[in-house]
Amino acid sequence: MKKIAFVWAIFILSLNLSYAQNNRDTLFTQIGHSVQIESGILNQTKKVFIHLPFKFDKSKEYPLVVLADVMAFKPLSSITEIMAYNRTIPFCIVVCAVPTNAQNDYSPIIDDTSDAINGGKTMAFYEKELFPYLASKYNISKKIIWGQNYSGMFTTFILLSRPGLFDGYLSDVPRVDLLKKEIERENCFANLGNDTVFYQVSWTTLKNKPAGMNNLLKKLESDAPDNLKWTYTAESDSIMITHILTNYTYGLKAFFREME
């Protein structure tokens, strides 16, 4: 019954999103807007989708949710709004810097002096260009990033490489096989420092966990410092958007519960 209700919720949500595409007249129907940021770091004009909460007040402070997967911007912006409306979480600003090529933009590289865009340069874009732009427009408090599959790998990559960039990391079915070097180093959480950070990693029980995921979970259980608040979830639903929404909602709720 729970699964049926959830599927109906997704169906109704999709109808609302379809309606909103053709009726951009009110805060009830408009999902968000887009801006363009000239990035010197990436040497390109970066398109960014922005969702502001209903009854947005520029004098108030809002958490920021960064979505690393553009296909999820509409449904996850909407579900974030619904969760806030039901007082499950605070109202949030949701953004997505549209990747040019996810495998290039999110590749697990930090020290690369070439002209190619990579994960390290995308992190620098977030820190030095995107966040200052958003701070000039809005009052931002906590920062959370979400990704799935390849972009889920990227959220974990940031956690292990530049954990101070965000306060929370939601990583849904991540490609952690690409992070073998980062996970297998002696102290993979050495960069964490003293700040409290939240991390949710999820998998689907319909797939066998690869060696990299098992290794990551072992490291979390044995080596995670006290200031890394982490959780692992596993969903069995074969509908991808269902487990994405489920893990996302669980992760956001857990983040605000742990970080209060």
C-alpha cells in the first residue's frame, strides 16, 4: 500500500510538472528560473537553474540544496517544497549548475593543469563563482549537495577531497568504483577537519554491492570520525525515480535532524 501511494504521488507530481511547463504564471506553477554565470574557471557560460521557495523572503536565511543531476531538478525541487510545506524540513533554495558533460565535469581529478573541465575545477567553480553569486542574491545558511550514479560519485568525491565545501552530502547509488584511490588510502577521512558533516550513501538491493561500495561501508564503520554523521540506506524498488525520491527525502530529513 505504501509503494502504491508513493507511485500515485509521483504520477500526480508529474502531472503538476507538465502543467507548470505551460503555465508559468504563479509561484504554484513555476518550478524555477535560470541564470547564466560567466565562469573564468571553466572558461564557459554556465547555465544555472534556481528554485526559490514559496513566499520567498529576501530578508530570511535559507539552506541551499545543490543538485548535481539536471534531470532531477524539477521533481526534486517540487518534493523539497512539499517537504517544507509539511514542515518536515525548512524551506530551501534549490539550484543546479547544468553540466556540459557529466563524465568530464565530475571526473575525480583535483590537480589538473590542462584546459579540460574536471571535478576539481567544478568544485572551484562552486566555491569561487557559484556560491559568491548566490550569496550576492540570497541569504544562504547550510549547503547540501545531492547526486546519483556518476554525480553521486562526485558528491562522495567532494566529501573525501574537499569536505568543507558542503555541510551535507547525499550520494544515491554512486559509482564508487571510480574512487578506488580515494577510498583505499590509509585514512580516507583525513581531510574532514573538525567541522560536523553529514553523509548519506544509498544503494539498491536489486544490485549486488560492488567491492568499492563494500569497502566504503567498512571504512565508514571503522574509521569515520565522530564529526562525520553518516547513514546508509538500501531500497528495493526497481523504478529508478522511486528510489531516487525515497533516498532524497530520507537524506534531507536526516540531514536537518542531525544538524540541528
